[in-house]
Amino acid sequence: MNTDYNPNRDNVHNIMLNENVSKLLGFTSPQNAIGKTINVEGKKWDVVGVIADFHQKSLRYPLEPMVLFPLYSTYSPLSVKVDTKDLSKTVAAVKAKYDAFFPGNFFDYYFLNDRFNAQYANDQLFGKVFAIFAGFAIFIACLGLLGLSLFATMQRTKEIGVRKVLGASVSNIVVLLSKDFIKLVIVAFVIASPVAWFIMHNWLQDFEYRINISWWIFFVAGLLAVLVALATISFQAIRAAVANPVKSLRTE
């Protein structure tokens, strides 16, 4: 009886399992499953091999039990491992062989890596959209910080002039004008961190295989937030610190 690829289901009785199925069926090892007979869909099948588990879907889903039947189908694509150095020539050679074996049939093909990448298209789109809106949010926040620093500098023009006359250095003035804003950034970071952790944790639950959210991610995010805030307000702070104190006192 023919046990290879055959259009007649009754003439096929060989089957292959993945490791997940062999464990579910109670086999202690893949080797123990080979040569055994199992019942699938009301038909007895001889196990001729056990393959390693592999992902058919994205990493949102766990590894699934899988059996391989050598059955005929109206849609039976062929898998070909090719060299990627000269794809156009390789595809033309495969097409020539296909036309020789299946004259008159339509030749169509796709690459498995494109099919795999398509599984993550929505996640990649979400990442791009999130990055764009995060960039806008950071830009607007920097404009707000710049406006606040400008307002605070104007309000303390006389104080800055007096401090410079009394011997305050440029760095002292910059620290004086920056520390209040840095305190606000730190308070905002403390409030935002638990919220960010909660949102990220819930989003990762959609993936069967996921990373753990480490503390250093928030540390780096907070450090970057402080650096961005300093870069935003430092220009106005340095400008006020190097200004002539005589002019600032006269304007008052």
C-alpha cells in the first residue's frame, strides 16, 4: 500500500507529530512515539517521525500541537530553500522547472519571511504611530518648559542681577533657575512610572512569549526626561546668567 503523498486518503497511513503532540499522547520521548499507531479522525495512523516544535503563528500564541498528513489538497504549495544572493535569477530558474513539470499552470510565489513579518504588521504600525505621538508630546512638553523658564527668568531678573553682583557664578545661576523645574520633572516621573508600568504590563499580556519589565527601563526613561528638561531650559538659564547685571538692575 502506498504510504507516501497520495490523492487517495485511504492509501495513506503515515503521520508525523511534533513534540507537543507526542507529550500530550503520553510518550516519554520522541523516540518512543516512532513506530506506534494512533487514531486520528477515526483512522489509524503509523507514526514515522517526530519533529521539533516550531511557531506557525506570531509570538502572541503558544506552541500548538500539530500533526502532518501527506494528503492531497487543491492548494499544495511547494517549499524551496534558495540562495538570496541573486533572487531574480533563482526565481526564474524555479519557474522554468515548475513550467516543465506543470505546463499551463499559473506560477505564483511568496517568501516565508514576508509571510512571517506580516504577522507583526499591526504591532509595527502601532510602534510607529506611538513613536510619532510620543515625539509630538515631548515637543509640546519642551515648548511648555521653555515658556515656563522664560517666564521664571523674567520674574527673577532683579534677583539674578543682585546675586551676580554679590559674586554668584554662571553655574550657580543656572542651578538656581533649573532646580525647580527638575523637581517638577522628578515628581511627574514618580507619578507616571506606575501608570506606564501598568499599561505596558497589560499590553505584554497579549503575548505568550514576552519580556519582563525591568527597573532599569524606568531609570533610563527618568534620566532621559531630566536631560531633555535640562537641555530645554539651559539655553534660557545660561542666557540670563551671562547677562550684564547692571542692565537687569536698571530695568527694575
